[in-house]
Amino acid sequence: AGGGNDFIRRVAWYVTGTGTPEFEHLSMLPFVTSSWRMPGVVRDLALDPDGRGDYEVLERRPGLMRPGRQKEESLCPLNPDFGGIVRYGWCTPDFIMGSLLFEARPNTDWATISSQCRWHGVIFRGATDARIYPYCETRKSTYNQHWAVQHKGTLISQKLKTSVHADGLRVWFSKEGLTVPVKEGDWYFTEAAGAWAAVRVVAGNTAFLRYKPAPGKGKTDRESSDEEEDATPKEGLVLKCDNDLSPVIVEAARKADFPSLAAFQKAVLALPLKQEDDRLSYTGLGGGRFTFFTDQSRPPEINGRPVNYAPARVYDSPFVQSEWDSGVVTIRKGDRKLSLDFTAAEPPPHPALGRRFVPADVDWGHPVYASGFDRPDALEDWKLEGGTRVAVEDGRLVLESQDAGNPNTADSNHLVCWLAKEMPGDFLLEFKVRPQDRRRGLNIVFFNARGLHGESVFDPSLKPRTGRFSQYHSGDLNNYHISYWAAERGTVNVRKNAGFRHVATGNDLVTPAPSNAFQTVRLYKRQGAIRLMVDDVVSVAYDDDGRTFGPVWSHPGWIALRQMAHTVRCEYDDLKVFPLKPQPGDPAAGSREKPSP
């Protein structure tokens, strides 16, 4: 029982501020030295247990060996189609109960790494090591130790007949964060900071041992006589079970649901339990009706249905979802959403990232467009699609949208604002930008945009656009786009459209800036060479080879500024577009030729 003060908890301190910061292993160096920062929505989830409330988490995991393969030294050939393990958790602000759900199979069916030292139990708020869990005494690592079934705050666990190195059945009650258990009827009751818990060993006699160390690899119970001087447990209490194959039931509930120990005890003692031959029937506090086959011949049932060991989602909770084998994970909290797409290899970092770059081939003296937004007719050059409004205030272009507060309806509030004038195929775009809140939002610039057949972006034959993202990246427009500011992600992307092809990743240099500062964004585009700079430092770079994702978009086209709804408000100033000077072998900068239909 290593407790909660482990490597992961120490690492968490560097990214969330929780846990403990002790540096104890060189593997922590990447977290100490890295500039990576946890996305805002993930950090918010980690630090807001009260806001998360009570919820279920399911994860579909690998574990079974690949059919026809034998275990080999240092090799675990896993079955990619049916892993056989589901991680289930019931999470509340006051406790988390978790278990591994899987069939009762021979140990040889499982990859060694997935059958070793499995754990089911409950951890509590208020103390790092506050926990209750059943386990089997051992002098070695256990394999295929026990199986379980869980519904909300009710857990039933049993030692497997096919376990390896698993000896006597025990239940661990930590000393830290829990009161000394009190027996009432067939149940042991204890109290944590915000929760109650109860444990029942269904068959056989039980008794608490006096002991010294916490159970774990290479350690056994150490009984002592009543006269032994060190009679008070140091880490907790160990409940010894005479019947090694007895099911163990653990119930946990929040004090918000049961205001007193007496109320909790009354509810638990009234729970129906019936043991007939090799079948245990039980109804938990959360309302789940369990049928648990103690001969380990069949999967347990909840509310009349066998446990599903192959759910449709690999991640399933109110906050994280992913369909099995989709490669796309969605993380959300409230109106914020982060999508992670693992279906394509991440583009390698460009060598220009982080370097200062002021291109030498820009014709600075002859801008093809320039606006300080200080003329009464400045808005005539701009066309808004979606969002709430476009305006000129205090000599600045202002784009606003309304945050819908619901990820399912927010699309209608995204906006795209087009510069109505056609721009050269090669150019340098420059503008100043200041978001209302740098910690929240995402901005994009579209460029070299034309219809799929060379049309103007305003051609009436094109489908109407309302600010929905897919209309611009997977509709009837060819273009490039760069998400140059993504507050909750920390990275910026280049994509080539139509098709939403992710071609490059870089660093968000807008989010870390002072809250009230304007920054200068420059977008350089010459043939396939694309560089985006923030205050002259390269944020992202891409070299389009004209083969991997189709021809280079070298045609003249249109430029647009995009804001996601949760950006709400952003100010722009001193927007200019400069042509590039001709270079040997390059088409003339500023060419107005359109692609052939």
C-alpha cells in the first residue's frame, strides 16, 4: 500500500499545484523543465471536484493476450480487438470508488502486465492515504488476484480461484482519514471527512489484526499479543477473513446524502442480501441489483444484465468521451470543449519555431491594403458571417460573439469576418490583436481562400455560410488556416483545406502575454513557405511540398479573421497586407491570376 503520496501525485504539483513537490526521481525532470502547460479545461476539471459533482467513469482497456500467442519474456502481445477489462469509477467530491471489471479467467489468458497487482477500493477526501480496499496477503506480487463488480458507491470483490501468489483474504482500513471501524450486525462502519463507509465480509469469521507495516510486496501481517507494547496500528487496521473466497462488499456514501452515522447505518443494515448455493443477490445503496456468481462461472449481473466488458466507448463520462477505435477524444466542462485527434501522426516541429524572423523580401513601401480603422468608412471593407457584431471603436476593429454557454449550440455564435478585397497569392499580413480574456478563446486566420473551382468567396453559387467551422474547412472553399491563439490548448495548428488536413503544429505565443497588451501578428506566405510570427518570433511554420496534400494554394484569394464563440470580444488594429518582391524562379509577387475553373 504505497498510499497517495506517489510519483503521480508529486508530478501533479508541477502542472496543477496540488500534491507535494518533493523531487525524488530523475523521471520527474521532464515535468520540471518542460514549457508544456495543461490545457485550461483539463486544469479546471482537475481543480474543481465540487463543480464536477457525482458521476460515473468507464474506460475500456486492453489486457487479454493476443489469441494464439504465448507469454514471452519482456513481451506482452495484447489482443487489440477485445481487451477484456473495463475500469469503472464512481466519483464524488468526498470519495472515489474504483474497480477493474473483467471475467473470471485463468491467469494465462492475461498479459502479465495487466494481471499483476490489481486493485479495487475506495479513497476519501481529507487525507492523502485515506482508503479501504480488499486484498490478498502475499510475499510476492499477486497475479489475477481478484475480480469485482461495481455500481456507483457499491463494490463487491472476490478472490479468484485462478489467482497466483494470492494468500489469505484481508481488508485494509487506513488509520489516516478514517475513524476506527465499529461493528454493527454483519457490517463494519467507519467515517471519513465527508463520507461514510461500510464493509461486509459475506461468509466466514473476521477479526482485526495487530500489525506493524502496511501490506505490500514482500510484507505479511504481523500479529501481536495483547501484551505487545506497540499495539496501536501505525498505518491502519487489517481485517482478516477466515474464508479466502468470501465476497467482500464495500458501501460508501456522502454525508450530504446521510446526515448522521445512525442514518447511514440504518440504510445499510436494511439492504437485502441473499446467499443461495453459488449465487449472491444484493441491492446496494445506489439502487443497483447485483447477482454475483461466487463459483466464478458467469459474469456478474447488474439490474438483470451481465456486465458489458466491451462498451461502445473507450472513455465515457460527462467530461471525457471517445468512441472505441475512433482516435478522437472530446474533453468538456460547461461550455468549454477540447477535441484531441490521434488519427494522424503529429507533424514534426519545424526548425524555425521560436526563432526571430523578419522576412527580407517584403515590399514594405507599397501595401496593397492598409487600415488603422480611423476612417468613417473603414467597415465597408469587411463582411461578417455569424457572431454578434463587427464595429469600429476608438480607432480599432472590434469583433464580438455571444458565448452560448452550451457546446451543442455554440456553433451559431462563432464568427468569420472577411476582408472584402482580393489579395495576392504571396503576401505578408500584419495586424495588432488584443483578446478580451487571454485565458479563454481561440482565433484563426484564413488565407488564400477561393471556391473549389476558382470562384470568389462571395460568389452567389457557393453555399451560404453562417460561421460554422465546417463550412470553411470542409465545404466549397480551398484555403489555408492557422489557429494562432488557442488559450485552452497551448498549441497552434496549420491546416490545409478543403479537407481539414493538419499539417503543422506550433506554440501559442498570445496566451502568455500581459493581459492588456496588443501584440503584432505577421503571416508570411510565399508559395509553399508559410510562417506566422507573434512579435517577430515564429509561432508556427509549414513548408507545403505541393505533393503530400495536393498542390500549393498559390492563387490570389481572400483573407478572413475568425473567432470562436467563447473568445467573446477581440480588438484589432493597424491591419496591412504587403506584396512580396519578385525572386528569381518565383512567379511575380502580387500576380492577380486566378486558377483555372
